[in-house]
Amino acid sequence: METLQQLLKNIELSTPQIFGSLTVIPLVRSVTGSADYWTLDEAMAHNWVTITEVSEAGAVPNLLCSNTSDRSVLLLDGEEVEGAKQNRIFNLTLLVPAHTNLNIPVSCVERGRWRYRSRTFKTAKHTYHASGRAKKIQQVTRALKQQGRPYADQHQIWAEVDEHLEVLECDSPTSAMADLYAQELPKLADYTAAFQAITNQVGAIFALNGQIWGLELFDFPSTFAQLLPKLLPSYALEVRGVPDPTPLAPQAVTDFLQNLSQADAETFPALAEGLDIRLSSPTVVGSALVAKERVIHVSAFPNTLATETY
């Protein structure tokens, strides 16, 4: 089975791409074969998967995912789904097996609504914002260690959403993160259009104003290319004030990757396929899904972003 250390050893850095305050450093490697799973958008586009409340009454921290296809479906940590009784984000990356109904752990990002808007969920065009994902990873890791359950701190998730709504002066009747993304759409669209996946790109390091804000790494270039338009808004949303294209020091990238490679790793059974790996070091917090004999997805953030202030 491929390890995170083996994966990182085979990664090469390509030329940084810069737009405004955001720098994206492509992570590339030569990969044979193609993904043997669907992304959520692919599966929903073909009506192969539905996500609903777990019951008519619903339960805030859980949703039901029904996969009727012949392949697994990849649900991405922080990916948002909208509709039903309130919008949610996934607490961790999962592979839902073919022909399986699975209860999945989620967090609410729409505090002011608990009523049906639709019977099923649709996918959003964004993931949860980067700093919030860093905090959520830390919360889920703590819950796994202490309770054996992959749940985030719902009150802190709501506080994080409220803070972003206030800072960006967004009036949302239901305190919905989706309203904030809709309000910021012109700026976010500019950032999304400015970056394109390159040949053999399987991931990226994202930096704002010369400081690393996160890393996303996948097993196949096609997966990264599909999910990049969702991930970019989650970093662009953190841009504040006048654009500051401060260059990212090469040594900072080297140190971040080295710290990630050397991070302590605790293994938990994944709710669906594979193993859930929780990563921590004095400077890095992250998670990884290992399944099908390889690393499917890695998310990592500086510990400074994961600091909880509520």
C-alpha cells in the first residue's frame, strides 16, 4: 500500500502561478491509469447518487448517501451540499462503495434554517473556506481520538461562518455560507478563471500574501482538475484588502512538505472504503484517505490556521 511519504517523494514542483494575492504551486507526477471512482459532481450529473436527510425529521450531524452506480463515489472533505433542511459540509473525505447506502458525518453551514427546501441535496460550486477547513480537521481529529466518531464542533463551525459573514459584510437571512460565496462571486470568479490545471498535475500548494495556506493532493490528475474549480474559491474567499502578490519563498515550500512528510500519523478505519489518516506536527495539521492500495486525497494546513479562537 502506498504511503504518504512515498507519494510526497514522487511529487515535483512546477512553476508557481500567481493572480492577485493568491499563489498556486502545481504538484505534478506521472501517473498511469485513470480514476476508478466518480467525483460527487460526476455521479450526481448521471443520477447515480443521491444525498438526503437520514429521515423525515432529519439529524444535523448526518446525511444519507445512496450510491447506485458500479463505482465508488468520492466525497471531499469540506465539500458543500445545498438543500433539504439545511446546507451541510462533509467532515472528512470518503469513498462511498458501489451499490451502498451510507450515513455520512457532516456539519451545518446554515444555522438559521431547519425546514425542507428540497427533498434531495445538490452540490455547491465551492468547498468550505480554507481556515475553517483547517479548524474542522483539528476538531474531527480530536473527536476521533476521544470519542471514536468523526464529528466537528458544530458551535465553532457556526461561529466561523458568522465571523466570515460579518467581516465580508454579508447579510444572510439564514446565516448561510452559500450566501457569502454568492455575494463574493465576481471576485471568486476572477480567481477561478485565472488558474488552470497543467499536465500531470495532481495537487497544489496554495499561498496568500507569501504565506502557505494549504495543500490539496490527489491520486489522479483528472480528479484534481475536476475539483480545482471548487477548491480555488475556498482560498480566494480569504483574500482581504489590496492585492499583495508577495512571492512565496522556495524554502517555505520545502519546509512545509518536509514537515508534512514527517508528521505523526494516526490511523482510523474509514467509514466506507480504506483508512482515515490524521496528520499532526508542531507546524502542520492534516488528513489523508488511503484506499485501493494508494493515497486518494491529502489535505494539509499550517497549524496557525487551525488555532481555535472562539
